[in-house]
Amino acid sequence: MPVSFDLFGTLVTASMPDDPAAAVAAELRDRGVAVPDDWASAYRTPHLDVPEAAEIPLPAHVAAALRSRGVEAVDTAVRRAVIAAFDPDVSRRPGVDAALDAARRRGPVGLCSNCSVPELVPRTLVRADLRGAFDAVVTSAACGFRKPHPRPFETLATELGVDSAALIHVGDDPDADGGIKALGGRFVDVRETPLSALDDVLGGEPCR
């Protein structure tokens, strides 16, 4: 019985900037990048033509927003600015250990997270002392699409060596995490089922 988890809002809480555009702008300036006067508008506007539900890595979006205002910036500077702007304090949510233990007793365990910021998921796992806790980790930026699109779930299932329909996905967003249901899998909403109670709702017999 494979179980996968969402990360942000499900296993951890993470402090994110109240104003992402302003946070990115400050980090760009620190790296010598000229920030347009109407940066807030440029940041909020899509600039790349991508399929519906496709995930654009945030540095690519930021670089395109700068170009739309005639600003060319070195890719490494943009990437580092984005990473620095989203550098959160992280804490585990109650019941994480119990939930992971319950999942491990039943089969492989994965992580499936919507995240467009490079390095944010691995950094968060380290800070939450969850590095190495999963048999496979899939992010939307890496696979190219955001939940509820099937691609993240299918990619995770492949890496776990299971069928997508066998996945039980635990998350806090019925719209995004609930996308597993379209593949025949099961969604467990942590807003209704606390992590500490996951063992009671997983069902099945633990692996011996």
C-alpha cells in the first residue's frame, strides 16, 4: 500500500514572504540587478506561453518578467535571488512521526509537492529533519506540471514502482492533492484527519 504526502501545509509549516514580488526585488537589487519601477505588475503577469497546469520554475518567470521591461540579468543572479527570497523558517506539523511510521508499515512512502522555487523542497526537508524519510520525492518544477495534473502523481508512482491507482495521497488541498482521485487513487485530507490519526484511516494490514 503506497502512501504519498504533500509537504507544505501537510507535513510542515514554512514562513513565506507576505509580498513575494517585493522579496524577490530586494534580492535582485542586492545582486546588482536593475528592478523596474512597475515590478509588482511585471511579477504578477504571465510572460511565458506554457500548457495549462504546467509549472514554470520561478527563476524562469522572474527572468522573463525582467526581459519584458528591457532588463537582462545573469541567470545565476536571478536564480540566487529567488532562492534567497524564499528562505523559510520551517517547523513540523503535529503528528508527522506517527503518520510516517503508519505509512512505512504499509509500503513505500513518497513526497509529492507543488513547488516552483529551486532547492526549497530539499532545504525544507533538511530543516524539518525529514531528509531521507521518503523513497521518492517529486516536485512540480522537476516534473513540469502542478497537482492536480496527473503528471506529478504518475511520476511519483513510477519512481515508487507502483500503479498510480494504488496511491493514497495525504494533503491539505482538496483541489490540488485531491487530483489523485482522477487516477483512481485515494485522497486523505489532513484538515479532516489529523496526521496522528492516519494509522486509523489507512486500512489494510501493515507489512510484516
